[in-house]
Amino acid sequence: MSRRYRKLETSKDLTHLMTRYYATRKVVGKVRPLAWVTSGAPVEILVGMGVATVYPENYGALLGAQQAAVPLAQVAEEQGFSPDLCSYARCHVGSVLDPRNAPQGGLPRPDLLVASNNICGTVIKWYQALAQQLNVPLFLLDAPYQHEPGLADHTLQYVAAQLEDLIAWVTRHTGRRLNQHKFEQALQLSNEAVTLWREIRELCQARPSPLNAPDLFLTMAPIVVLRGSKDAVTFYRKLKAEVEGRVSRGEGAIMEERYRLLWDNIAIWYRLFRLFSLFTDAGACFVVDTYTNAWSVSVDTDDPILGLAQTYSTVYINQSLQARADQMVDLVERFGVDGLVFHSNRSCKPYSLGQYEVLEEIGRRTGVPGLILEADMCDTRLYADEPIKNRIQAFLDLLAG
Ligand code: SF4
């Protein structure tokens, strides 16, 4: 890692927390029933029903970071899964087909599968394949794509009705009922963690920014996999205190911040620090990104089911390109962004399609220049070192004027 980079003290807590998270779920029978869920699943309901969760997407990111994704993706490809499919899906399916060669022996076997297409259509087929392979019941939550701003009432009611169905479905398959107290507590803890996460990210408006994108990509894990738990709140309180300390001392995430950048799309997990050090060495800090920003929306608890329907229907990539461009213009203005770097991620079509148009529109509205890097979040076969380095260097030269 570059010496120009300041490491977070709280990263030790993160390592302990995530190690414990996976370890407790590996102990057979310790956390049952167990559901495999997508990142946009309404987890607060499951917590309120005493159902533990694990996230194959998070496991995919770990495989990507450990450069363990490709051999497992190849296992899936040999069984007929297309190499054009999302690499989270391919490497996770590979870990199910060949657990002996998967880190940690793969994820613990689930009792239930819960997927929502609020992030993409891929998860429907991915989870159907898992349901078939493992002979486990699957619940699909359909959250219609938002072409227009503002959620139509009929969509809200449609999604809310499915959430009621989810509760009945879990009861049917596990015998567990929704415990109102646990559910309310999960919502309150989830909102507290989301609020802390939002506040931490907002602190990056400071100059220099106290965090850089790799910090955000690493510390986002609890907001994805531990929403609704005390552990997530405890972790983000500590992280916020550390970040506030940096701001009050005028300490940046990188030693000499000269340019402030915005990152769009999922991280390139296997090159996290190596890629970002190319920017860090030139004094370029990613002060904001759209990916970790996606977990910044609280749930309105006046009517929790409607509140969950609203929040989970309007996740970032379930919205139109226009809505995404508007959000990014807002981030550019509030965070004082000098340049945009978009990862055109071969795996994640819903995130990557339309990026050229969005970049053009933001450029037109703000005058901020942009760069598109073509790669993949987990599949190292789709990363070309030299062309990427050259493009980054040309972009940094442009910023230097
Ligand atoms: S296609 Fe994109 S949104 Fe869907 S699972 Fe893969 S990375 Fe996530």
C-alpha cells in the first residue's frame, strides 16, 4: 500500500467483526434458520422473525478481494453458466458446486433463499439455480424498476403486499412468527446504522477528505450484512468518532489532497489498493462514490411495512439514468468534486449500461471531466493493467491542466 495513505484504526474492529460474523454462521446449528439473501432484501423482517442471514454478494466480494473468484467461476462455467453472467453469481455458484475448493468451505447451507430484483434481474436466475441445486424454498420480491421520480402508490402497495406475503411464507417454512418487539428493534438499529453511515460519508465534504474510496469499500461491509444489529451500530459509532477526529485535526485520508474525485460502480476488489494508489500518489482522493452511497436511505417507521416497501423499491440502481445523473450532480456539487471515474463493470450490466450518457450529462451540467475504466469487480481475466494505467495517467494529466 502507498505510504501516502493513512490507515484507519477502526479497520482492526472491522476484521474482528467480519471474522466473527462468518465464524458464528459456520457453526452448524448455531444460527438457524439461516437465509441466503440479496443485498437489497428487506432484512429487518427476517431479523424480526429470528432468521439469520448471509449475503452471497458479500462472499463474492471476499472471493474477489482474495483473487479466489476465477477458479470458482470456472467451475460454474464448466457446468454451463455463461461467462457473461455477473461474477458474483458465477463464483458463488462455483463455491456451491465445489465447496472443498472454496475459501471457508463456502457459505453454510441455507434453509431459505430470499432475493429481490431491486438490484438486478440476474439475482432471479441465480437464486432459482440455487433453489434447484440445494432444494431450498425461494421467495422472490418483485420491486418494479423506477422509470420516473417518485414511487407510484400502486407500486408501493404492490411491494408492501409482497412483504406481508414474505412474513407468511417464512412462517410457513420455519414456524417462526414476526415478533413485533424484535422487528421494531431491528428497524431502529437499522436506521441508526444507516444514519451513522450517512453522517460518516457526509464528513468527507471536509477538505482534506478524511476517507478515500477504499476506506468506504471496506467499511461498508457491516451496513450490507449487519443491518438491524447492535454490532453494526457499535462499529459505525466508533468509525464516526475516528473520522470526526481526522476532520478536527485537518487530517486527510491521503497525505496531500490535490484533486477530489467521485467513483461510480462497484469496486475492483482484487486491485483495491493497487489501483487506488495510482491516484493517491498523484494526490487524488475519491471523496465520494455512488456504490456505498446506496446504503444511506433510512426506513420510515410510521408504517414499517410501507416504509420498507418505499426504501427497498427505490434503491440506487432500481432508478432511471436521469435520477442517477441528478444524484451524481448533487454529489459533485456538495463534495466539491474535480473529476469522475466510472468503472464500466462487465459483470454488473444494470449499473454500467448508460454510463457514457450519464457522464456526458454530468459534464454538461457541471463542467467536471470524467474517465471510464473497463474491468470487472471479481474476474481478473477482464483487467488489463497497462491500458488502465495509461488511461489513468492521461486523466491525471488532464486534471493537472
Ligand atoms: S449483476 Fe450487479 S447488481 Fe446484480 S448481483 Fe451482480 S453485481 Fe449485484
